[in-house]
Amino acid sequence: MAEACVTLIVGASGAAATRIAGHLATAPGFAPIGLSRRVPEGAGAWIAADLTDAAGLARALVERPDITHIVYASRAPHAETGVEDVAGNLAMLRNLLDAAEAVLPRLAHIHLVQGCKWYGMHLGPFRTPAREDDLRHMPPNFYYDQQDLVAARQTGRDWTWSASRPNFVIDVAPGRARNMVSTLGAYAAICRELGLPLDFPGRPGSWTALQQVTEAGLLAEGVAWMLAEPRCANRAFNLVNGDAFRWCDLWPVLAEGFGLRPGAVRPLPLARWMADKAPVWERIRARHNLALPLEAVASWEFAEFFLGIEYDQLFSMTAARLAGFTGFVDSWAMFARQVEGYRAARVLPPA
């Protein structure tokens, strides 16, 4: 890239976008700018704008006509039902496209951060390994509407688009309870405090099903690659770690890392069963001088979702490999590394 890609990160205060922005800030050839409704304390280059306010968004973007690339990583609020707000998500993206085309004369590329719900993994079994050109499931699925909108709008334009499809983005993100590692860590700490083994609280089928996840740093690396690689124009790519695991194999290793014996497969409605465990956590927190209350560490509704998928989750990385992406993460090492990251941040207790 001869000139810097001035890249607008939309939804920049979100979990995935934070890591993408951080990566682009240190990657050669990129100059990231955040966009969200509020400017976080200590933020660098940032635009405050509301995606639901079309006129206000255009007024905000007109101040930065140098923007060349957009990473769209915003989503309308949603619960753990799997089905998300199609109309709301589509309207926000449409407002952004309208504003960008009107006031950004150098616009070259728009990237959509999607997810493997594209394949209906939240609905039931799907063909594996899932490939980017697989047939769609019965809608609604807001990813379909957003990609169709961008693809149709791109026809005849000079700019291009791309999309990434990670699965369960994993990161050390203190304060974000909707996180696999911090939630499992809080569950393990409570089990240890109560003198219990580390029972597997998910569904029996999930215990043996193949799982794939995406480390946030790998997602950021992949997005930067798509922004710069001409072969990615007008295409979507799966972005997962590249390996797979089964909970039945990983669980004993996690238990050992938390100083516990692995227990039995014992399905629990965690949102209900853990609702009275805040006092237990507060004892742990006081003893180890931990930084956050339980509601800022663990999302039991999210745990019920990711521990309740009783079928294989496999996503082909062939398209990305053939286009030149070589990023890979060892998922087993990732879990251990991120547990230590949460301990260092005083979010989880020591071993």
C-alpha cells in the first residue's frame, strides 16, 4: 500500500472491533479511526456518531474526507436467542453506506465483520466443514440482508467489499462478561470455593462435538489482510483458529489449570442455577483482591448457548488459505494463555 489506509472502525468500542483497531494501529500502512456513540476515555482518533441517526452520521463523517476503508463491526442489541434484529441491523448499515458514499470521496473498501451464524450454527446441525458458498438457511439472518445490501450497492462503484466469518471470538477483555474464558473461569472458581469438581454443565452432545473458535488477535490479523489483499475483493472468508477440539478432551486440562478434578457431564440451566452465587464470588473476590463483580465477569446465558451446541462446528479455511492467509492459533494454548491473562488483570483468582 503506497498510501495509508485511513480506516474507520465502526462500533469501535465493541469486543471484536477493539482488537481490530489495536492491531491496525500498529500495522504498517494503516491509520485507524474509531466510531461509536460515545468517545471512550483516553481514545485516540475517534468520531462520535449514532448509526441510527442518518443525518448526524453524515455530518460526523464529512469532517474526515480522508477515510478510505471502513470496518463495520456494529450490531443491534440482542439476547442469546440466536435470532437477531434484522431491520435494526440493516437500517444502521444502510445509514452508514448512504453517508459514506455521500461524503467520503476516497472510499475504497468496506469490510463486514460477520459470524458463523451465517451457516445457521445457532439453529441446529449444518453441513461441515462449512464453506463460504454453502446454501443459506431459511431466514431471518441479518448477515444475509447486510451482505446483499452491500453487494447490490457496490455494483458499478469503484469501491469493493469483503466479509469475515469468525466463530466465538475469544479475547482477554476485562469487563466484558460475554466471554467464554472469563465465564468458564468464574464457574471454575465458584466450584473450587464450594469444594466441588469441575462438572461439565453443558448438554451431553456438546461434550463430544467438535468445536472451533477464533482468537481476537487472529480475527484482527485476518481483517487487516482482507483490507489490503486485492484477491479478497467482493468475497467472504471464514476466520477460525484452524484447529478443532472437543470439550471431553479439553475439559480435564482446563480443570487441572483451575486446580480442580474434572467432574461429570451434568447439564445445568446456568442462568438460573448461578443466580444466587454472587456472595460466593464476593468471598473469592475479597480473598484475592479481584477487580470485578460477578456480573462483569460471567454471562451464564452465553455459557448456556456455547455449551449447548450438540453438533460439530467446523468451518473450512480453504478459501482463505488459497487466497494467501496463513494465520493460525493453537486453541489449547490459547485457552491457557487467556486464563493467565485474566489472572494477571485480577479478574480471575490465581491457580
